[in-house]
Amino acid sequence: MVLRHAISMAVIGLAMATVGSSADAQTRKTGDAVNGRILSLRWCASCHSLGRRPSPKAVAPNFAWIKTHRSANQIRSFLFAPHGQMPRLDLSRRQINDAAAFIKSVDTDPKSGRSGEI
Ligand code: HEC
């Protein structure tokens, strides 16, 4: 009985570990918006508004605009090879995924009463 209990606990533990690791793998691929926000505040906010406000650098579109006009893939491709007036920031693949996830999570609803920054 005790052994059976131990085995079922082990099976549950294993199942949870599997779920946990596949969730991590998923986050690695789709990015982590919370991390993306932190790095955006640090690396992007001097030029881009992270929400719906006008950007500090007028030629840099705000993140709400980018969210509605670009797919996550387009954002990631751009960040791998920035061009135009956007400087190369040498972000890692993970940082790029996180930044794209954050941009895609920006609140673009003007009725929400928030500026669009999470
Ligand atoms: C020194 C200013 C500056 C910084 C810092 C900066 N950007 Fe930009 N970014 C720009 C400018 C200017 C453009 C417009 C490029 C153009 O079209 O010439 C741009 C364009 C973009 C675009 C493409 C928009 C489109 O039209 O598809 C994305 C995505 C983007 N930036 C994301 C970021 C992210 C994420 C960060 C931080 C990790 C960042 N940028 C940091 C200036 C900056």
C-alpha cells in the first residue's frame, strides 16, 4: 500500500515535471512578456513608447502601433537584423523572443484607461 502510494506520487511528480519542462520550452519559443517588458524598459524606452503614447524619438513607432501592424515573426525578424534608423542592439535569441512577446502583449484598447503598458 505504502509502495503503491510512493509509486503513484512518483508518477504524478514525473508528469508534473514533464508539463513544467514543456511549458518552459514553449516560453523559450514564444518568449516571456514579463522579461520582455523589463528589457524593453532598459533597452527600448529611450526611443520607443512601450504603449500608446507618442515615442520619445518620433521616427520610432510606439509598441502599440508595432503590435497591431506586425506579426510576432515580423518583429523577431526585424530584431535579428534591425535596419533603417534602428540601431543594432545585439540581443540574444531569447531576448528577441521576450521583446516580441512583450510587444504582442501591449494593451491597445483605448477604452482600457491605461496607457497600453502592462
Ligand atoms: C536609438 C533608438 C532606438 C532604440 C534604443 C530601439 N529602437 Fe526600435 N526603432 C527605432 C527606430 C528609429 C525605428 C524605425 C526604423 C525605421 O523604420 O527606420 C525602430 C523600429 C523598430 C521596430 C520595427 C517597426 C516596424 O516598422 O516594423 C521594432 C520591432 C523595434 N524597433 C523594436 C525595438 C525594441 C524591442 C527595442 C529594444 C530592445 C528597440 N526597438 C530599441 C529606434 C530605436
